[in-house]
Amino acid sequence: MAALLAGAATTIPTPSSAAPAGTGTSSSVTLITGDRVMVAGNGFRVVPGPGRRVDFTSQMRQGHLYVIPSDARPLVVEGALDRRLFDVTQLLAWRYDDARRSDIPLIAQSGQIPAAARQARRLAGAGMTTLRVPKESAGQTWKDLTSGARALGTRNTKLWLDGRRSFDLDQSVKQIGATTAWELGLTGKGVTVAVLDSGYDPDHPDLKGTVAYERNFSEDPDIRDTLGHGTHVASTVAGAGEKYRGVAPDAKLAIGKVGGVDGIADSAVLAGMEWAALEVKAKIVNMSLGGPDTLELDPLEEAVNSLSERTGTLFVISAGNSDRPGTISSPGNADAALTVGAVDRSDRIADFSSRGPRQGDHAIKPDITAPGVDIVAAAPGGGYQTLSGTSMAAPHVTGSAAILAQKHPEWTGRQLKAALIGSAAPSAGATPYQQGTGRVDVARAVDQQIVALPGDLWATFPWNGPDERLATRTLTYANTAETPATIDLAAEGETLKLSTQRLEVPAKGEASLTLTVDARQKAPGDYPGIITARSGQSVIRTPAGAYVEPESYNLTVSVIGRDGNPAHPYVELYDPKTGVIHELAVQDGIGKARLPVGEWDVYTDFSERAYGKTVAHTAVRIADRDQQVVVDARKGNPVRVTLDDPSAAPGRGHWLSLAHGAWGIASSSSEDPNTRLFIVPSRQEGLRYLLRTIWFSKDAVPSPYLYDLADHRAGGLPEDPTYAARRKDLATVSATFRASAMAATGLPLSGPRFRDDWPASLASPPQDLDLPGTLTYNRTPGLIWESMLELGTYTLADDGQAMKPGQHTRQTWNAAVTGPATAGIRGSRTGNTLTFSTVGLFTDPAPGRVGADSAATGTATLSRNGHVLTETPLAGCALDQWESCRLQAALPAESSLYTLRASMRSQAPYSALSTAVESVWTFRSARTEAERPLPLMAVRYAPGGLDDFNRARPGSLTELPIKVEGAPSTLKLELSSDDGTSWRTIPAQRTATGWTATIPNPRTPGFVSLRATAHGTSGTTLAQTIIRAYAIGPG
């Protein structure tokens, strides 16, 4: 039988006509297009929305899986559609999956609201609207968004995901000179400061009488702070306690609660910003929050800039806690933001504080630093707490700005920002990218009479030849005193030259000079610097400098469709050495990009309704001049796959993956077996190619076998993309899928792992499999094949299997006993913090597997010396979603005896086994200097002689091999035949690989429960109980 992917093929039912019912714990994410991505273990699969005939591009970027439908790709490239809408990894992390959220939260700029969308909030100040799209209406909403004159991409319409931010949490008032300002009567009196955070404790004595306005924008029911973050921040700004006072204790606070236990929604922050700037008319807004930065301007960054310009409000924003260069968080990266890093009590840069430069133009951020290490401030409940982070640093600057605004009530936010930056005290040995101009010094800020405007000066130079890397900027100094001032100037920086070294500034007046930024003799790179102005005792520091881009040239890509006309394909430019990806916007068949010198891959994906799909790859070297590449889809050759089994036919579309160097380029798929596919040949060392098709029986339903054929080659795209598969060369797996003491249906899934850093693209038979049942896999050898079983809400996944030509293996899935496995639990202690997480306690005994049941519920409890410290629910646990079921606790430093208990119950309608599972670990623990794993063990059972329903014959003897994962020294085994009401000890003998026991089964149908107590070599213990481990069936 042959499959001509360039033409029509004999087909069997596809998901649109026979959709599989299995859901498992594969986390389902509905995209804005109405398509769904199912993620579980190390794999994923795409389920197109009803009636949608599109293909999909998947990418791995910085550890995140993106899946983008072909009709969304142009809008993403053009910037009309937020790429995060297709970031499956991030959507799962933000709990936007289908199990935990029924709608898709959006932020729209301009445009017409689709009929199926609900308008949540109108943000008139920012020109935006927040929307909620029910997931069942996503497909129709997508049609509304992409049709007509008001579609996305027209009339400046843009659609963002309503994403999530986090609070930047990881002797201070006197350290920044606030007490000196108080002695001058400057306490922030008459100044309104907004704090957009997690709310506050209205009953805390330090905040009594300080809050003039409050509003809740979060998903929590009220303003009360359940996290402690907002109360701490608010009291740092304006706390009026006897023992601990804020920086500006007489300022009035406007508390906007924008986040709580479920995180921080962008839309809540936007609403809070508008309320603070437009309604409350706050002079300063503190935002101790942030999220990952991207090169694109996000809605919060736009709002910071527009509201600052419109209202004169100063937004003070934490820099983030990512402790690496180039990690300034958003919206602290906005031009108008006063971005704050953190220092310790000795003015040393905090280890966690995010560093510059800013992404894109490499401008200097943060602007300033402030104390952010071990800051004591108010806590909910009337007490105090010690916290660290740039979240703690920002309110020190906010309070300082309030003091300065009291002295200069006529100043705008821009002037306040410039004065604070100019008067900061530099930290010894720190660069501008680490500290801006230094640690805030409010005493100096209120004393100085000279302010530099603007507060920063920066030039970004493209590579246009050395002679063109020259720019000038105007730097103005304003004198607020009644007498003229003379200032002496000096520039610290390789590219900075001043038009004068001395400037006379009239009383109540201004004087300007010209700054020349000269990078004509400089190599590509960053050149941050500082301009220092001195007048008497006053010192004003202004950041300035330049960035010279790497040697770069223009690349023009001309694309021609199969009809000979200019086309509009998806074009990706890829650096195989670094993994950097640029997506090319194509208009009228032409796309242009500016690229640094080096080797680049041009990946082109044509999806033409009349002609099918064409994939091309071209290597181009950018060396010393502009380059042009022509990509002609007409050169593509048809893909042809044949199989010497006349009973089989292709039952899915295709999956095509390319990889080059240490990074992957892209993976493209189509679920439609009738999609015609063409490959434009190219030769390139190191380029790997994989084309996968799946075949089933043409006649038998369900198909008893599956052919998973993968044409994988190296050295480029093949001249002849024909793959002739022969049965004798394939590897075979005979898989048995057991039932859990009752009949059920399940969905087997499998896929090849093209690269270790890419999830496998999983596919399934067209129909569910009756359990117990069997399925024979026939696979192309030379790849690692991952497999999975979805059984209702239960998912069981393996870690992959490499196979050789002609190899035959057997597998059994869902065998008893399903229970805890160390692959499904994680525990560690770092310093004084203990963390435990699990994806579930339901793994079958086969090596290399892990299982999870999202419908199972339970609790995890940590006790110390017999007293419960914390308890957390275990519900919705899913494979690879370790944050879903997680316990964390702060512990005392000294060595103590701890008990960690994890228990879960399952009432699944597809299983009568492992209905209750519990593990209780006891161990000693003390403070650690680095992360150290907890000594957690797990007992695994593999009873022999069970039937395909996991039943033993009544009155029989069952041989029970036992393996204890961890470091066991002794084991005690107990048996119950009444669901744990009574227990009796069963002898267990030590073997070379663990233990073994002989179980005398009850003489009547029922169940056997197992309880084991293991003692570890380090003095740890485990007590593990599994109720209904296996069944006793009819004789």
C-alpha cells in the first residue's frame, strides 16, 4: 500500500469524525483558535477545533512549548496577536488549562468585540478592553476576530493574553536618609501614594488612619491581604508604627488590590493603574510586581508610558529577582518607569536583584537601588515579618518620592524621577547595569537644588559603518534655588563627550549642554556610563551611554508559491549556534530582516489551500554585505510513503520536524491525511529531517495494530522524499492493556522523541481501546519512542524506548499494583525551606513509568515533633505539573524530627483498585547550605499470576516481588482482605533485587490491600498503605 502525501490517500476515520474520548491527566489547553493541545509527560498532541482544516507549527523556545495554527501565524508575526496565547507551557503554569479555567482571558486594543466574548472591564485611559472568551465559543470567536474589515491586523487592533505577574519577593529607613528628611519636616504629608499589591490588613495598627482610598481589582472577595506582601509594602511606604515607621509616614495611601492567592492578572493591574492615576490622582504609584520581558511592548508597559505622559504620575516598579544580566522584568522595563534594584544593609547589590541591560536597545536599567534584604515591616494580624526582594526595595523609593513631592508639589513624575536618580549614592564596584546611579538617598534629594533633565541619555547604533556611529543629546540642568549656580561636569564612559566642563545655571532657570555619544571607533557591545555634575556639596549623576549592535546586514527573502505568484508563507530565521529565532513578516512575497554576521537557516512553510503544504530550508551566510534569498515552492518534490502491508492505510496526516545544531528549528503537523506535502531539497551538514506518518487497518475497527513510520535522515532535506517501509525492518511491541478489575476504555498514545529537549508529538488510534485489550505497535527503529495510556482521568507514561530493526518486545500497561513511585514525588530542603510536590501516587510497577489521576484527591501534611506545621490539598495532580500538588514550609534551623504524610483517594468509575493510597515518611532534617533531597522511599509491587483484570484466583498463592526505591535496610509487609480494617503480617524474604513474599489469597472474591513499613539506612522510615492493591476474582 502506498500513501501519496502529495495527493489523495485511502483514509480511515480522523478526529473530526471519530474523536477519541480519552482525556487522562494530559492537561488540555484550549487555544484562542478553538484548537486544543493535550500535554502529558514528555509529549503533546494537537486536536483541531471542529471543522478546522489547518496545520500547526510547534517550537521550543527557552524551555517553552509553542503551538501555533497556520491561520494564526501571520498575525503573530505582524504583532497583532500576542505570542503568549500559544505558549502552552506558560498557559499551564498560569493555570489557564481547561481543568482549571473555563474561559480565555484577553486584553484587546481597539477593534470590535466578538459576539461570543464577554467584556469584563473597559480601560478607557489605556484604550483597552478586557475580555473573557468562553472556551466552548473560542472557535466562533476566532472566526469573528479574523474576518471582515475590523479583523485583527487592521485599524491598529491588537489582542493580548491577559497574563499573570508575580510579586517580586525574595535598618532601611535610616540607610536611605529618610530620618534626615523628617527632621526638616518632610514626611510625605499631603501626598497621595498608591500601592498596587495584594491588599492590606485594615486592622494593623501601623496602617490605621493612613489609608484614604481602597479598591479591590483582584479575584479575591475583599481587600484583605492573605499573602502578607501588600501589607509589608504599604507599611514600608507609609507605616506609622511606634517601633517601625515607613519612609513617608504622613503620606496618604490608596490601596489597590490587584493580586491574591491566584496570582496577578494583567487586567487587574491595568485597572488599578487607571484608578490610581486618573481617579485617585496619586502622585506616585508603587508596583512591587513583574513578569518576564519580551521584545514586544506589552499592555502594562504601554500603560506605564501613556499614563505617565498623560497624568504626570510616577510609577515606581521593582526590577525583579532573576539575578542575571538582561533580566529586568516587565513592566519595570518601560521607559517612564522608575525601576528599582535591591541592595543589602552595606549597600552591596543583592544577589537576587535583576540586572540590565534592557532587552532590545540595551538601555540602562535598573534606574536606582534601595534596601531590599531582610526588611522588617508589618504583617497581617498585627505583627511584623522579615522579607527580601526588589519588592521590598521599591517602596523605599516610593516613600522617598513622596517626601520629595511634598517639598516640590508642582513637580511631575518625570522631575521626581530625575531628582531621585541624580541624587543616588553609588555602590562601590557596581556597574550602571547593576545599580543605575546607585542607592536612593532622599536626604540628598531634598537638599539638592540642581536637577538634570532628562534623567537618562542613551544611543543605540546599528552597524552602518564606523562613521555613522555618532549622536548628540541635549542635557538640561534646572536650578530650583534663588541664586545662580555653577556646576562642574565630567563624563565617565568610553563614548561620552561633553560640549563644556562648566555650566552656569541662573536662579530659578535652566541651562543646557550638548552630549556627544561617539562610538565610531568602538567594537560592538555595551558602553554604559555616568555624567557627574558638581555644584558645591551637591553631586548630580546622570546615566548615559551607547549600544553598538553586532556587525549586521540586511537579508531579503523573496518567496514564490506553487502557482508562480508571490506568496505569504511562514518564514523563520534561525541561528543554529545560539538558537536565536527571528520570524519574518512577509508582504507581497518579500520579507526583510537585519541579521548579525554568521550562519543562518531560512525555514519556510507554505500552506496553500489549493496546492497543499511545502516546506523549504535554505542556509545563508551573512558575512560582509546584504544578501538575498529566493525560496520557490515550485521546486518542492512530493512526499511519498509506502508500506508493504496491503491491509493498512494512513489514518492521520503527517508530522514534520527539522533540527540543526544544538537547537530545534520547528515542528509542523497536519491531522488531515489528505494534505499534500512537498519538500524543497537542500543539502546542509547537521540538518536533521523527520517525517512521520501513522497507519492502521483499513477494515478492522478498532485496528489491532498501528504502524508508526518515521523517515529520519541527516544532512538536509531529501532530494527524493520517498520512504519505503518494510515490515521486516520495523521494531515491534506487543502491548497488553489491563483493566482495573472492571471493563473500561482507554486511549493509547505514542510518538518518537526527535530530540531530548523537544516533547514528543503524540498520536493515537482513531478509536478508544476496550480494556482489557491488546495493540501491536510497528515502529521505525533508530528513534526513542515514548508511550502513554489515558484511562479516564488517569494517565500513565513511560520515559521512552529505543529499538533496533526487527526487535520484538512485550509491554504490559496498567498492571497492579499502582501506587507511589519516586518518579512521581519530589522533596528537598534548601536552607530553611522544605518543598514537597507530587504528580500523584498511582504508578504501575513497570520501570521508567509515572502515573497521575487528576480526579484523585487528598492531602499532604508536614509535622515537626508531632505538631502539624502545614497541610495542603492534593487535587488536580497532573504529569509534569509539579506546581499543581505542592507543599512548602519554613522550618527552624536546628535538627528536628519531621513526619511528611501524603494520602490520596480515587473513586474513578473505570477502576476498582488502589482506591486509597498513603505514604508516611519520617526523617530528621536541619538547615542546609544548598538544596538537598529528602530521603523519600517508595515500595513497588509486581504480583505475578494476575489475569488481565488484575485479579488473582480465590484461594491461590500469589508470588509478590517487592522493590523499595530509596535506601532501605528492613521491610515489614502486612496484608488486609477487609479494606484495611484488620491486618496480618506476611513474611518477606530478602533477595538480590529487593524482597519477595508469597500471598495466600482469600477464598472468596474481593480485594487484597497491602501495607509496608521500611526503614532506611539513614534512620528514615516509610509506612505505605495501598487499599485494594489487586482483586480476587471468580474461580
